Amino acid sequence: WGGPRPPPALQRLDALAPPPAEEDVHLREIYAACGISPSCADGFSDPHFFHKQWIAEEEARRRRLLDERKARRAARRSARPAQVGSASVDRKAKRVQRKKFMTFEEQMGLPAAGAASFSRGGAEPPPQQ
């Protein structure tokens, strides 16, 4: 249809409800997870009205509690550096020294007898017989 729309079609388009808000889409996903599916009768009477209302209230309560938790956490983090003697003082950690494991021959003071000890800079190789 390439031409302009007739006036009755434009009137119907203007009378249409706007698309749902993002929150409504989110609630619809929650309704679907609870097994509530929309039907044509929802426009006249909604048998799930109170259940949907409860879900919306619980979602709002969950968001409010989450925001309060984030605010408390931010307050604690902002107050932490101001405390005297707090654990957040920058300290340098001691360097950990690697433990050197000695072979049995090294422990006994014997010359090394294997190719593995040569690569670690051990004693001279034993004479070939």
C-alpha cells in the first residue's frame, strides 16, 4: 500500500494503546514463570488480578530492599577509610621464600647421580664407565 492512509484507519491507529512499558514486559515475564498467561478475557475481567497485584508488590519490595542494601553497603565502604586503626591500612606483605627441596644424594652430601640434577646446576656428572 503506497498511498496515504484513509481517515478511519488513522483514527483507529490514534485510538490504539501505546506499547507496554519496560516494567510491564518484566512483569509479564514473571507472570509467565508463574504459569499465568494472558487471554482475551483479561480485557473484561482478570481472574489473576490479585495474584498479579501481589507479584507486582513483591517485586517492588524486592527492589526497595535491594536499593536499601546497596545504600548501607556504600555507607559502610565510605566510612571505612575514616576509621583510625582500621584494617585497610596499606602494609607491605613479606615476601615468601621458596623452599628448596633437596634430593636424597644432596641431603647425604653425595655427588649428584642423574641428568635431572645437572640441569639444576648440580655437581659435575659422574665419570662414564
